[in-house]
Amino acid sequence: MKVQDLRSMLDRMPGIRHAGDVDLLVFFYRHPRALLTGEQLIAYLGYEREQAVKSLEGLIEAGFVTRSQNPSRTARLYVLQLDALPDGLLSRFLEIAAMRQGRQDVIDLLKPEPDGAPAARHRRRASIAKVA
Amino acid sequence: MATLESDLVKTGISGLDAILSGGIPRSNVILLEGAIGTGKTTMGTEFVYRGAMEFGEPGIIVVFETSPDKLARDMAGLGCDLPELERQQRLKVIYTTRDVFRQELQQADSLLLEEANKIGARRIFVDGAAGEFALEEHSSREIFHILAQGLQRENLTAVLALEAAALNTNAGPSLHEESIADTVIRLRMEDSMRATIRSIEIVKSRGHDFQMGRHSFRIIDKKGIEVYRRVQAPRKPSRDEAAAFDPSTRVSTGVPGLDELVNGGYFLGSTTVLAGISGVGKSVMALHYIAEGARLGERSLLLSLDEQVPQVLRNAASIGIDLQPAIDRGIVRLHYDAPQEIEIDHHFNKIERMVEEIKPRRVVIDSLSTYGSALGTEGRVFRDFFHALIDLMKEHQIAAIYNHENPEMFGMSSMMGEFAMSSLVDNILLLNFVELGDTLRLALTVGKMRSNPVNRASRECEIVDRQGMRVLPRQVPFAVAKMAFSGYHGLISRAPERRPPRPEAEE
């Protein structure tokens, strides 16, 4: 897939801002119905706790993943919502991101520029906003 | 108390319900034991898959080590589309850890069981559920008991896979989970010569009958698991009841001159062995038998272990027999199976299926000796296989011919050589080389014909290019230069001698 197409796809996906978001989403793609504790999830993800929690909350907020509501229990059931976006967009994105090269391409698009400028995927959007 | 058939949960796995006498009593906790690679995950998953697909029973699969996407990929290779069932809300695959799972089953409001309830699950497979929960026997028993209780409360028929490395050997203590489980199924990889065979054994199953012993199974691409009942296991009663031949209908041999020696042909349901050394004409005689069936419009099956189908067709053409039109019409089936590493349960299952499908009146097995060399003649396996084969043919009232290579070039010291099974056979025809002068001539003697008068005079046969075999008349015209067999005695001994001229009064 061309980088422009991937960028366009990412532009339509709220909640995907960091490599950790991608990796957590891919984890749920591979384990679409996971009954786990938060600690186990963090351990599987391999990111700092803070980032892992942020990614998880971001995915839930975006509607990509649901979490069972029983705070008294340590384990929660996480269910991937593949139809969270129209036209099978989430499925298509995950098919790419689950591959080695696809993941790399997505992460490259999410990386901030060395000078502190927004990530490549946001530059176009920012310039469009400026014009508007 | 016998379990009502409707209370039995059918696994849907090919061949497995037959050895379970119909299925497993509902709500049983089934322990599926085996070492790594024995097929536990495949069997447990297929149990749930078939339940949802074929019996309208939604199910849950719980995995700990395998990621669900890999499970879906692997099962897709076996023809099971798990994601589609998930989309239809007939299946849920849940990934968790053993710690969480154990805690869940101790909760009255278990999330896991709630998920099961949401789709009305009737079956559950837990991959790697037992064995690793606890470090010592007491707590392991207790935890397994809690698990069993939790599943029973939900009325789920549960398969719990347990990895047990020691089970590939015969020895080893029994596992304490076995005493709690209602049904114990053991999978093994068994060494057979230098090959490996998968086997399945129902160790126990409460509440119903089942077929004991080790049966074989295979995992087949696009099909899944196929279980083959061990060849020695008893079949349906009708097979034993039918184990007698029809003493009124005869099947002609197709070899000119032979029918008169066998009283008009072989009885339906009879077992005939053609015995003789290689090259003596057994396969030719068998081809005549098949061709005669085709001529009469009777269905025939030739099962060859020695020659592949194109070779059989070429052999037939060389004696003027064209089997292709009959094959095209579907009344003749030629089937070749490679004798190397023959897996007898699977092989027998294949023959059973062909017989049930084709419904032949005539069957030729070429040859018994190849089975002997593949299975070993000294053990029980060959004898049991042959017995099962005979019973199958009798049940279907097939007149079956078995070629058997007797290693003796001249003379015969026994009818079936090292195969001490002539008592199982109804008819034995001995084909033998006879050296007269500088020529090997071909002799045929009826060694045995059960329930028939037997004329044991040796008769000469000949095989003519493009014409095939025929049995020569006993008295040949004087115009023929060579002397007829009736001019000799001791033909099938190693030293035939010419008869002294008979006195005129005897002529």
C-alpha cells in the first residue's frame, strides 16, 4: 500500500497517535476477546505503564475496544470492535499493521519530526487547517 | 443405566462417535490427555466447531498459549472457519491466563460463563486447562474439582485438554484429574517400525458404552480429524450374522474351462484364495474375474497393493481385456494403495467405505502376501485384518478373491505357506509350475471348496497373448504333440512321473 493511502487511512482513525496504540490494537486483533488483568496486558504490550494505560484508554474512547464493567474484579474482558469504523476501515488497517512492514510504515507516519514538528500524518492536516 | 441416545452429545468428528457408541453423555467433563503434538487442540476445537456447525450448539473455546488468530489460521487449513462462526455469534474464542481462568471459575458471576450464556453455549473447550494449575496433588485435585463443578453448573459439555508427556509410553501413574473427569480420552503418537501413528483411546466414559482399545486417527488438510476404529474391534451385529455365504448363487470365474472345476462358480459371500508363485497367472485369473463381472454388468472392485492402476490396465490389455469402458460406466473400480507404512485401521476403513459406496458383487485383493510383508504374518494384526476383511465381504455378500504368493517354485508343502489361515478360507485354488522335459507348464488344482464336491485332478492352464488364460480339457487330443497331464502323476510334487500305460480294460 502506498504511504499516502496509509496516511489517509490513519487520518480517519482517532485514537491512533503512538506506536503503543498500534501495538495494543494489533494485540487485540490477534486476541479479539481477551480476559486479562491490566498488569498482564501491560506485560504483554512491553511499553511503560503510563503509555500502556494511555493507549488502552485511547482505544476504548475511540470505540475500537470495549472493556467489561466490573471494577471489583482484577480481570476484565476486552473485546475488539472490528466494525467500529465504516467500510471495514479498522479491519483493513489491522491487516496492514499486523504485518512487519505495515507496522513499520504506520509507526514511521506516527513519529514526530526531529525538530519537534507534528508527526508526518498531521502535517498535511495542519496545512489544510491553515488554508481554511 | 444406559444413556438415552438424545442425551448423547455427538462430537461430529468423523469416526469418533462410532467408537463412543453414539456420543458422550451431555454435561460430561471430558479430559483430553496427550503429549505435545498429539492433536489435543485440534480435536477439542473441532468438537466445539462441529457442535456449532452441525448440531446447532454454540460453543466457547478458551486458550492460554495459542493466540486466537493462529488457532483460526490453523483450523482454516482443516476446513473449519472459526471467524465466520464468531461473526454469527455461534462461537467465542477467549484468550486468558490460567490464573484468571481459575479465579473466574470460582466466581458465581464469572465473566467467562456470562459470555457463554450470551450465545447459549452448550459446549466448551479449554486448551491446557488442567495439570498446570497446581503444584501438588491435593490442590490440583481440588482446583480441577472446582473447575468441573463450575462447568457442570452451566450444563456445559466440556473438553479440557491436558498435556501429559508421559502418556506416549505405556507405563506411568494415572493422573489425579482422571478420577474426577467423567470421560477420559487419551491421544498418543506411537512408533510403528520407523513411522509414527496417531492413536486415540477412550480410557473411561461414565454413563454409556464405548469401544475400548487404541484406535487410529489422522489430521487431514481441509477435512479435520478422521478416527478409524481399530480393525479388531467388533462391528455391527449384522456383520456377524451375515458371515455365511449364499449357497444358492454362484459367480462365474470368467476363465474358460474353470467354472466346471468349481462347480459353476464361487458362491456369493465366499472367500477364495488363488495361491501360487509369482508369474503363475494369479493376477491374470483375477482380471478375468473382473472382466466377467463387467460383461455381466456386475459391479467389481480390484484393490491392488502390488501394481498401480495404469499398470493393471496395461496388464489387462496384454491379455485382451479392456477395462476402461467398464471403469467409465462406474461398474469397475481399480484402487491402488501403497503397501509401505500401511496403517491398517485407516486402510481397512477405506476398504469399508469403498465397499459401502460401490456395493460390488466381486472383489479382488492383490495380494495377501503384500499385506503379510507389510504387517508381518507372525503377529495377530494380519490375522485380525484378514478376519475383518472376510467378515466385511460376507456381510455384503461379495464373492471375494485374494491372490496369495506362495514362495515355492515347484511343488507345494502347504496351501497358504506361512499364512496359517486356510481354515478361514472357503476355496483354495493352487496354481503351480510343473517342469516336464525342458518346459515349465502351468497346473491348476482345486485344493479346497467348502460345501462343494471337489475334483482335485490337476489341470493344465495356458496364458495366450491377447487372449488370456484358459484351463485345458483333461484329455487332450492325440494330435497334440505333448502329453496331457493325465499321462503323469505327482504333478504338484517336485517330481512328476509319467504314468505307465494303462491296461486296455481300464481305458
